[in-house]
Amino acid sequence: MTEASIVLRPAAPSDVSLLFDWVNRPDSLSNKLQTQAPITPARHRAWFAERLADPDSAIWIAERDGEPLGQVRLQRKGGGLEVDIYIAAQARRGRLGGLALAQAARLAAVRWPGVPLLARVKPANRASRRLFLGCGYTVVADRPDQVVYELRRSAGAEA
Ligand SMILES: CC(C)(COP(=O)(O)OP(=O)(O)OC[C@H]1O[C@@H](n2cnc3c(N)ncnc32)[C@H](O)[C@@H]1OP(=O)(O)O)[C@@H](O)C(=O)NCCC(=O)NCCS
């Protein structure tokens, strides 16, 4: 798969059900650091509306041939942009995660120049750990509950 074969498009209000489905998948919930319980439709709707209106957040849907296969979300917290990624199970292990992360980093560099990307990963989440290391992130904290990865960027740098 080449980078040109996937597109990251901004999430729209009509993606509410798609993202609700993905967030409540067991492999999504089990990898969350805080929210392990299923998320209710009302809570998801409120959260999604808030994210879409938030200038410090971005959500992109990763598509191949018009088919939505995953999402990347960035949310500015403190001095960094926290990354959340989900690739639908049937599309995994084909480098889509890495391609989506690379595109998200480029979009972030334009929108938030110089702001580092941060990922908080459960130590048992081997796929994510390989993903972030493979995308140039480095470990900045290794704790029993989470490993924190950071992608440092200089203002205006190309990805
Ligand atoms: C993590 C996730 C996004 C990876 O997506 P993906 O499209 O499979 O990723 P890629 O194909 O680009 O693979 C990235 C690396 O992870 C490795 N990898 C993928 N799945 C793996 C697994 N189950 N076990 C070990 N390594 C794995 C790949 O081999 C690759 O490593 P390499 O470059 O050294 O060969 C996907 O597994 C996912 O959505 N998981 C559930 C949600 C989640 O955990 N999100 C992250 C929360 S921080």
C-alpha cells in the first residue's frame, strides 16, 4: 500500500455512528487508559459535537477507495497534541496505521507548527508500541500503567 492510496479526510457530523461503532469495539475499549466501560450513545454524541467544535482538536477518517477504515484524533493538552488511532480490524497489519499516522503528523505540522505529538499506550498494547516506534516516536516515559511516546517536530518541518 502506498501513502497515496489512503486519504485522511476531516470527520463530519455524519460520522457520529461510525465513530460510535469503533469506540465501543472491545479492542478499542480495552486499549483505552481511562474509559473501559462501553460508551452510551448520548455521551458519545455530546463528546463528538464538542470535539468537532473544538479548535484544539482534529479528527480524521482514513479512507481507501472511499471506504472508511479508521480514524486518527489529535487533541491539544498542555504543551502537546495527544494522539488516538483506531484501524478497523479487517484493515490491520497492512501499514494503514503507519500511513495514517504519518499523514496526521503532516497535517498537524501545518495546523500546530512545532507542537509535539504525544501517545499514551498501555504497556500490553504491542501493536501500538511498534506502530509509534516505527513512525519515529521516542519513549519519554515508561510507567507501569502507560508508555508515553513523543514525536518532536520543529516549526515548519516537513514530515
Ligand atoms: C494499533 C493499530 C492502530 C495498528 O494499526 P495497523 O494498521 O495494524 O498498523 P501497521 O500495519 O501500520 O503496523 C504498525 C507496526 O505494528 C506492528 N503490529 C501491528 N499489529 C501488531 C500486533 N497485533 N502485534 C505486534 N505487532 C503488531 C506491525 O508489524 C508494524 O510493525 P513493523 O513496522 O515493525 O513491521 C491497530 O492495531 C488498532 O487500531 N488497534 C486497536 C486500537 C488501539 O490500540 N489504538 C491505539 C491506542 S494508543
